Amino acid sequence: MASSFGGTGKSQNENKLPLLNFVALSTSLFIVSTVAEIESAISTLPDKDAWIVADWLQKHLDAKWDKQMDDDIAAGRLDKLAEQAMEHYHAGRVKPLDEVIDHP
């Protein structure tokens, strides 16, 4: 019997499994497709593994945010805000960061 992970004579694209549908947790493989199933699978993890997933998710979301910001800048969607910020700066309505950031 051929493995569903390859060796079936199918093209490479036919053998690829959707990444988000398979989550390997500890020594088990869970097939998940909904947020509730993902949450349930994560809730079974030992704390150490849960922190690894949390770290990965944070990096993933940060990268998505960075891409969205880059796309918005490239498309000019932030131009008006940048112009307004410069107007406030030139009018003296902007404080230096060290005056507004709390220092310990």
C-alpha cells in the first residue's frame, strides 16, 4: 500500500498536503481544519510545546503585518497619514519620543 505522503506515482503537486490541515503535536498527528479543532489540539500540548507554537504564531502574524504595511506603503494608502504627520511636525505639535515613552 502506498503512503499518502508520496510514492503513489502522482505528481508532486498531487502529493502535497495542505499545511494547515495537519498539525503535528508531540508524538501525535491531528487532522484539524477549524479554529475550534486547532484550539483543542493546542490545548493538549505540554506548556513547553504550547510556547513553541505561540512563538511561531507571533512570528507568523508579525510577518503578515509587515507585509501588509509594505503593501499599503507601496500602494500609497499611507501617504495622507504621512503628510499629516509631517504637517504636525513642522507646526511644532510633535513631542520627542523620550518625552512620551515611559522610562523606568
